[in-house]
Amino acid sequence: MSPSDTNTNSAKPKGYWGKRLALMLAFIAFAPLLAPQFLLFPYAKRFGDTIVYSESEITPAFAKALAQSDKLLRASAIYGDDYDHVIVLTNGGWRWKWLAFGASGAFALNRPLTTNMVFNRTDIAAGKIYNGKAMGGERSLVSVIAHERTHALIRQHFGFIQSALFPGWKVEGYADYIAQESSLSADDVTKLKASGQDHPALIYYQGRQDVARLLAKNGGSVDKLFASG
Ligand SMILES: [Zn+2]
């Protein structure tokens, strides 16, 4: 038997294949977070600089929502075209749970260092996104796209590290200010306050109001808004 016939498997140190398998599984689990298209979305479409992957058919209603959202975004004083360009629409099922990775109660999420935004249960025809909550569980598709893209505008304008240090109420408040929509209605907030209940969207609601007040006072300067404590 020549040396080349040696079974190479037996030459590997103990645990080699186990480690390789673990690495492979980790890659399979995490790769879609960076490149959601690995999850084989049945529909994909390009709209200008935006690529959409979707679990349901991408009808012309989506193009309309995207255009409306773009209009909202362009109203931002820190507008630039370096926003998130990949939109991933799910039905709130396994693909969402995989991609949301522990944040499945959200309407959508954007992944810093990628240009991906992933959306929870989306109804393109109705123009709505649902997060499954009884209160504050529904938002317009237009506003959620604008909200998520505003996060990218903030990161782009102030830098990745600086924007990560801004208080949550200000960042979320500004994103909803640009989106011109809150998850909670004024009625919802009255009910929550009367019963002393907390809600994860309260900080967004209050933040949007505070941001609007501060911008009105400082002449609409986003730099001054984020510079103040
Ligand atoms: Zn947000």
C-alpha cells in the first residue's frame, strides 16, 4: 500500500470533524442574518436602488408604499442615499423568527453593518405590518420602511459609534418623527397611563413628541437635537 492510500480521516486530531460540523452549523444559522436571500424567498424584485425579497407576491402596491416612504425620508434634514437598500418582507413565520433572532416582537429590524431591513408579518395589499401585540400591534408599511431607514441616516450622518451612544428615546423618537407615525395611539397611551402599565412602544411615542418639540425650538436642526443631552 502506498502512502497516498492512507485514509486521511484517521490522520485528523480527535474532535476535528465535530468542530468542523459545529462551524458549518453556525455558518448556516448566521449567514442569513447577513444575507437573508439564503433563506430562498419565493419573490424578489428590484425598485431603483432597492432590492426586495418577499414571502408573498410583490404587487404594485409595494412600489407605491416605497415611493411614499421615500418622500417621508427625503424630508429629513440628514437625508442621504446611503440608507438600507435590501428590504426583506416575511409572513411572520419561520423566516422571520430566524432573521429576527430574539427580537421577534418587533415590527422590523435593521442590521447595522449590513444594508438589510427585515420586516415581521407584512400585508402588502393592506399596506400593514403586524407584530402580534394586542396593543400597538399594527403599523403602516410606509412608516416602518421610513423608520428603519432613518436609523441608517442617523448612523451615516453621525457615525456608527457615536449614533450607538445616543439615547434610545431620541433615536426612536426621531425615526418615528420622520415616519410620521407611532405604534401607539393617543387613546392607547391614556389607557396605559391610567392603568400604570408599561409598553415597549411608550418610549417611541414619548420620544417622537419630545423630538418634535425640540426640533421646533431649535429651528429644525438635527445636529443640535442630538448634541443636546
Ligand atoms: Zn427603531
